[in-house]
Amino acid sequence: MFNRASVALGLAFLYGPIVLLVIYSFNASRLVTVWAGFSTRWYGALAQDQQMLDAIWVTLRVGLISASLATVLGTLAAVGLVRSGRFPGRTLFGGMIYAPLVLPEVILGLSLLLLYVALDLPRGFWTLTLSHATVTLCYATVVIQARLASFDISLEEAARDLGCTPLGAFLAVTLPGIAPAVAAAWMLAFTLSLDDLVIASFTSGPGATTLPMRLYSQVRLGVNPEINAVSTLLIALVAVGVTAAWLIQRPRRTGP
Amino acid sequence: MTDPAPPLVRFEGVCKRFGETVAVDGVSLDIAKGEFFALLGPSGCGKTSLMRMLAGFEAPDTGRILLDGIDIAGLPPHLRPVHMMFQSYALFPHLNVARNIAFGLRRQRMPQAAIASRVEEMLALVRLEGLGGRRPDQLSGGQKQRVALARAIAPKPSILLLDEPMAALDRKLREETQLELMALQRRLGMTFMIVTHDQDEAMVVADRMAVMRAGRIEQVGAPREIYDHPANAYVAGFIGETNLLSEGDRWRAVRPEAMTLSTRPQEGARAGTIAEIAYFGDRTRYVVAAQNARLVVSRANVGAPLALSVGDAVWVSHAADAGALVSP
């Protein structure tokens, strides 16, 4: 009884605000906190809001490209860490891959901004995309590395023995074997990119405003029920992403 | 006199070290075409390293490996006409049985129809007809072993390497598989090289075998030759059981079955008492505690049984020329 109560309390604490936000996104009233009946009018208003739609479009494109980039680089980093055995600086490299996991995002964002300024790169869509790839790369590496470490190396050797080049063996045997982890890594990177505000604030520029940036700036001017609607959509997308990542990577029951 | 046929594989003074450990220490060895050859030794003796060097996964530090008279040092694994059956079988889990078997054939760019018929032929060869559509995780251990075998044989390698191929099978299946493997090798006329730590397995399957210890080859020969004439005390002890009896400054290695047990004093026999009796059905194994020696006697259970129990006084003897003289 106590266990259930504590779980319920914990969940309420975690998800109470979110549930409230989702409920109020269906509020008919213009006032955010006064319930005036069920309505989907704010979702309709959202469909008319070009600025908001632009922000959604930017966010999706940044997410797709940066997640793909992070997954490819993360796979390479994981292969390097797991397969090359001992090489000078392996421990250092391994540690450095994880460092961004615990570094304050503000510092990451600031350092990226300094880099772009030093390189004289105009901030915008591409600097933002590269930054997200940088930050999500370590998450992707961790997920893929775990799977690769448990992958039987003799499978790769068998493929080479039967006529595959090392790259051919990786593509024909290893990649299908770690595909669930690669897909999960992609979903994770995509989801992280979707809801990032801090890095985007530092590294984006005019014409590349993401949804979290747009929401944050609008909230500062006053909350409008349309924000609840778009936030609900964002939550749904993230929930789908995280669930998909979990489903893909969940260990599957093997046959008889 | 005709020249003997040149060896299919020749190891010439091959050395390999991993860091501080010397895995293979100056091995020279010839393997003839069509032979079933066994590399036998305890784990860590270098037999697996030797096999992996032939497959191309490791490179010798010094020495050469010749295949059909050609040094294969520069050839990566995928260009060597040498295929390996892995101890873990290493079946590709995302491909079905037929596609696993076809894997090497596809890499050889064999036409589609030829691949299909070769796969069918292989399935029939290892008695897995109709299971081409199964996935590896739907197969039993013995079936997986046969798929691994078929996959390695399908591209017709010059030599098939088998790395502890029966280690994962239970005893009965292992014995059956040994006989099948021998029959298969004879039928295909293919050269097989097996790596094993199980001396019984090596004795059963191999035409010739090499006994290894600490990176070196102790003796090469036919199983019978090695059993009857071990080159040294180590080989005598590793291949089957043996009694090492001092004779001058050397040892006489006498097999337990060449020892005779008697309940009455005999001329030249050693006196002792029975320390252990183990009944194996077809034979009984006695351990006799004699003066400063522990002798093992194996006696076939035919005719009247000996009424002996632990602690009884016995006399153990052997023919003067039994066994072989070996250096310590």
C-alpha cells in the first residue's frame, strides 16, 4: 500500500505539471488558467500561426540532420573505442567522449559560440545543426558502444574469413547486429535536439529559431493557450521518440 | 623413387608473441593435401594462434607460412582460400540457414542459380534438408554446428580449419560427430586441420597429429605412432595414460593396458597394494601403490573377474620390451 502510494506521489510530482499543461491545451478560454470547456481551437490557431510553424519546421530539420550526423560519428567513435583494443590515449579518448554528458550545457553552448565567432561563421541553421550533433554525439556513442561491446567479434571474423573486407564485414554482419542500438541512438539524439533550448540560444541565429526558442520568447511576453497546444505536440513527439528508442533497443526474447 | 608430393601447407620457423607471452615458438610443420591433421595441446599451448595465423587473423613475427608453395604473408583473411569453422560457430543471427551457407559463395560472385544448388547440396551433405529457411536461434546445438560446417565447406576451401568444433556438444553427440566428420572429410577429399585439447578426439579423427606444448611441437605423427612411441615423457603423459618407470637414466613409458596384475608374487614384478579401483564396464582401472611409484593398470573385463579390493597385496609386471624408452 505504502509502495503504491509513494509511486503515485512520485509520478504526480513528475507528471502533474505536464498533465495540467496538456489539459489546458484543450481549454476553450483565452485565459490560460481558467477552464471554460473543451475545445481544440488553440490547435486550429496554431495551424494559422506561420511563425510557430516555421519554428516547428526548423526544429524538425535540425533534429533530422543533427541526429543522423551524431549517429554516424557516434558509431565510428564506438567502433574505435570497442574494437581498436589498446591504443595510446584510449582511456583519455573514452573519457573525453563522455565529458559532454556532464558538462553544463551553458558552457558547451558558450564554447561553441566562441568557436563560430573565432571562425567567423555566421550563426544560423548550420551552426545550430552542427552544435546539436556535437552535443548528442556522446549520447549516441554511449548507446552504440554498449551494444558493440557485447557483439561477438568472431561473427565479424567469420565474415572476413568468408571473403569480406574489414569494411564489408562491418556492413554485412556487425551493422545489422547493432542496428537496434544505432536506431535507438538516432531517436535519442533526435529527441535531445528537439527539446534543446540552451545550446540553440547560443549557436542559432536569425532565421533559425527553433520551437523551444520561440516558446521561451513568447512565454516571456505572457502565456497564451496556443503555447499549451504546441507544447503538448512537442511532448507527444518526444514521448514517441523515447518510446521508440526503448522499444527498438529492448532485449528481444530469443527463439527455442 | 618419385618425389613426395609437396605439402599443401608448410609452417617454416613460425614465431608469434603477444606482448611478453610467446604463443608460438619456432614451429615448422608440413600438412599434406587431403590429410586430416590435428593440432593437439592444452589451452595456451599456441595451437589456436597457429591456426589463426593460417587463417590470416594474426601475422607471424618471424618465419613463413606457405600454401601450395606460395608465401601467404601478404594475403588478408578474405583473400585466402582457407576457411575456418569457429568454436562459437559464429552463425550470422540475422540471416537464415541458407543465407548463412551462401555467404561465402556470394562473396565469390557465383551466379544466383549456382549458389542455390550449392546451398541445397550442402544442406543435404550435413543432413539439414528443408531447414534452409530456419534462423540460427531456431536450431539445436548440433544443427548449428552442422550449419557452421556447411558454411565453411561451401566455397570449397583448399583447407578447412576447425577450431575446437565439438567443444560445445555433449559427449554422445560429440562421438557421433567425430565419426561423421571423418566420413565427410574422406568423401570430400578436402584437407582438414582441427585444433583440439581433447586427445581422444584427435586420436579418433586425425590421420596425423602434432602434440604441442608451450608454443613448440613436441611430436608429429600418426596417432598410433605417437601412442606407441611417444617422443618424451610429456607426450606419453598427455596422450592417454602412462606409467613412467625409471630404467637407467631414462624412462620406460608403459601403457596401463600393457601392465599385468597378479595376486601372487612373480619374478621381476613390483609389489604393491591396490589404492583405487574404477569400473568402466569394458575395463577396470586399478591404481597400485608400489614402492615409490603409483602404477596404473587397465584390465579388460573379459573372462573371470579378479576378486580384488582396495588394500589387497598385488604384483605388477610388464614385458621387458613393453612401451617405449623416453627421455624425461
